[in-house]
Amino acid sequence: MRSLLRRCTNCGAYTLSKERCPRCGGPVKVPHPPKFSPEDKYQRYRILQKLLTGALPAGEETKEKILKDYGPQQ
């Protein structure tokens, strides 16, 4: 079942509107995390995104190893 509830990213209000917050007009998003799965198909992409944006604190050796392991596949 899909979630009907949305949360405004600007004011934090909850709404059922799928496009804009009725209070402030800001964008809304689903406030729930994705469902957990042991067979995570997108783990590789999340790790690379966090590493490349600096959200994943790691040393140079660790970064090189992750990029080698999770880097572009041929």
C-alpha cells in the first residue's frame, strides 16, 4: 500500500496533497523511509552518491577501495 501522507520540506506540515503544501506552497515529499530489503538493488548507487558528495566520511584508502569495488562496471 502506498502512503498518502506527505510532508512539506519548508514548514514541516503534513498534508494529503501530492504536489504543493496548502499552507506555504512549498514542495512535499513522502516522510517514510523505503521498505527494507536484504537484497538491496540500489545499495551500490547510494554508497557512491554519498561518497562523491562528501556525505560519507572516509579516508583516502577507504575511498579508493570503495571506488574500486563499487565503481563503474564494464
